[in-house]
Amino acid sequence: MTMKRRTFPLLALPALRPAQAQRGADATARLALLHMNDFHSRHLPIAATSAACRPGGACFGGSARLAAAVGAGRRAAAAEGRAALLLDGGDQFMGSLFYSHHRGLAEAAVQRALGTAAMALGNHEFDNGPETLARYADAVPFPLLSANLDATGEPLLAGRVRPRLEMVLGGARLAIIGLTTPDTANISSPGPNLRFTDAAEAADRQIWEAKRAGPCTILLLSHMGLPADRWLAANLPGVDVILGGHSHSLLANGLDRAVGPHPLEVGAVRIVQAGAHGRYLGRLDLDLDANGRVLRHGGEMRELTPDLPEDGPVAALVAGLALPLEELRRRPVARLERPLDAIACGSAACELGGLIAHSMRAAIPDAQIGWMNGGGIRAGLPGGGITWGDVLTTLPFQNSVARVVLRGHTLREALENGLSRLPDQAGRYPQLWGLRFETVQGAPGSRVGMVEVLEGERWLPLDPGRAYVVATNSFLRAGGDGYAMFRDGALEAYDQGPDAEDALVSWLQR
């Protein structure tokens, strides 16, 4: 990420760290920012693997429990004299049958009930193109934010996306700036008319415009991922808080799977992120002075555990939205001896990823290699009986299996792309069958060592000049997740194979 350095007089003084604030300084505004991100259509409670909750198992989250927690957070904030606001870091779309059937309108209905104040657009909001996003935008009463989205060439989104929201809350003037990962053009399906610009430059301009109108507190509502948020915090003047998303990072104190504290402090900037799938709800408390500077902060990350109550009206709303889904959801398709989770599939080989890659290879009779992107695996599979609902929660993107013929040197290039974002969790990490490789220490582009292909029962070295038949999904075949070589380097290609979820079910039923 790059950012042009420009000097703005109003941005010359960074916000005070808590330790720099005068002892006993009085706050003129006391806020409670409730925050969530990467909900991914998980309206029903989930298991620890983010798969659908099973009878007798521990169940977390769900829209009804989330609504109860939001209500409790607002009441607690009011009792402490704090004005509360619920902000969403994006990726409401994609991840369950609710989205597959309702195409964003289920999410809109629940967000209306939650009282969401604003949402950053995530990459998955573009998965079904501008038409679906436009329909969703018309269904929600709050602004959708993305300062680095240029939608001037897309009439369907004209006037439906804003760069920032300015508001007065509890006596404080806030500027909430939305950011969307620029990778959206490669990892989603936004269509040809949308352009994603440099996020730092876009945020820089919005900060200047907001501060030009007077003192305010700058909140970045970011769907950029934690590494990018840390960079923004260190390099972008004028930011007070970053409420993040995209990387599914849990920033929490004293909770398992946390990758940092809540908030994570980078200089004078406080960064928060609430994991994913509605399992957590964050609260960041801010005490502000008359100039919008943060004097003190506090708050917590709350895990929405099975013992917490559910909101009755939202439970009824979800039940109504689920009615068309029940017949399909409950249809049994196969059995697994034990559960398979998807937790590490974005950065390491995982058993579930190998299973899916194997199923795709089996769906293409002459394929030697199965290739799945870890980011396309959205949930684990439970042990015991598996239903269509479980399968579609794991593979919600409705991709087909594609057949592509690639030379060995192109496969090595593709492996380098798959490892290029390590150690971060990234959707492009390759889950494979029939191909294996060694990793070596090196910069991106130099991380793949020995590569072997399964020939019958023997592993043989990859031949750079030989053509290999690969079964992958239609998203990767089209160049998604940086796999441009699957599109541009194809000697032969056929994209209209069976649906990926059908291939998985067929393989499970063998």
C-alpha cells in the first residue's frame, strides 16, 4: 500500500495517547462504539468450527443472540452516561442458505432490527455483482461506506455508496470513513464498471475534508484486514480509531483464539476487530475532549456463548426467513466419521481442503490435480450426518468445477501466488490433491521448493514443460484470488463442469 504524503495543518498534531492526557481532564463526550464484522449470513447459531450448530453441541452467536447483546450493550452504555452506536465492518453477504436464497435481504432485515448505524462495504458484498448490492442498499436505512470505491461508471450504484458519514453523537462530532480492500477486483465479482482505488490516499482526502470543517474524531470503518489496518495506523495522520474487518481477526483480552488485545494500540490509534460469523460483539468506550481527542478508552470483547439470552422478535424474524430453507437444509446427503474444521485453511493445508480438492479432481475424469482456494471454504463440516445445508454453508459461492490444462511452470507460478500472502490468512492459499510442494524461506515469489505430481501411486517431480489437467473452481479459473495464470496460461479450458457443492456431495457419497 502506498500513500502520497501531503501536509495538512489540521492534521499536524496527532491525537493524544491516554498517557499524554492531562490527569483529571474532563471528557466532553462519552461514547460506546459497538462493533461487528464479517457476519457472513450466520443468522442461526454456529458451532465452534463456524459450521451449523448441531443438537447437543455448544452453539454460539446467531442473530437473535446478537440482537440481545446489542440491546444489553446499549442499555449498559446509557446507564454509564455513554451514547452508543453500532458499526459494521462489512461482509454481511455470503456464507449460508439465508444469503443463497434471499440474496442480502435477510441481512438487511436483521440489520434494521439491530439498529446498525453504518457499514463498510466488504469484498463479499460484490460477489453477485452490482445488481444484488443495489437491491440491498435500497433495503437498509443506514449508509454504506467506501471512500476508495469509484462507482461513477456504474449507474446501479449511483448515490447508494458514500465515502464517509459525519454525525454528532453524545455531543461529539464524528467522521466515519469506510474503506474496502482493493483486492475486491480480484477476489470478488464487482463487474467491469467499478474501480477500487488506493485506500490510504482515499482516507487521507476524507480526513482532510472532515477536519477542514472543524474538530472531530476520525473513525476508519475498515474492511482491509488487520495487517493493512496496522499499516494505516502507523502511516496515516489524523486517525483516532480503526474498526476493522476482512481478516476475521479476534482482538480480545482473555479469550481463546485472540491474536491481540482489545484495543490494539499502534501509536495513538486504537484498532479493534471482532473475529467473524457473529460469535463476538465488541464494545469500545471513548472519552473525548472538546477537540475530539481521545482522553481515555475502555471496553470489552464479548463472546456470545450459549448461556446468553436471545431476542424474541429477532428470533421470530429469523424463523420466518428460514421457512423457505428448511426442506433443502434438512435433506441428508452423507456421513462423516468426525468433524472437519476450516480454521487454518487460509494459511496451511487442511484436511477439509484436501477433501474438496479431491472431489473436484474426481468430477473431471482426466484431471490429475485438484486445486481449491482456502478462502472458498467458509465453514467446517460436522461429524455424523451431513445435510445439504452443511455443504452449502461450507461452499456457498455456487461455483462450478472447471477443467484447465496448464504447463508445469505455470503450476509453479500459481503455487507462488498461493503462498504470496503468508503468514496472513488469505483466500488464495492452495488446497490440493495430486500435487504437493515444499516451502522455503524467501520473499513472495520465491517460496516454493520441490514440487511433485501424483502419477498412479508414485510422486514424480513436476515437469516445467509438460501439460497437466487441473480441476479447480470457476472463480479461480477466471483469475480470482490472483490466479491470473489460470486464465491467461490455459492451454485448454472448460468452465461449465458440475457445481462444486454437487461434486463434494458425490464424493462424500461414494
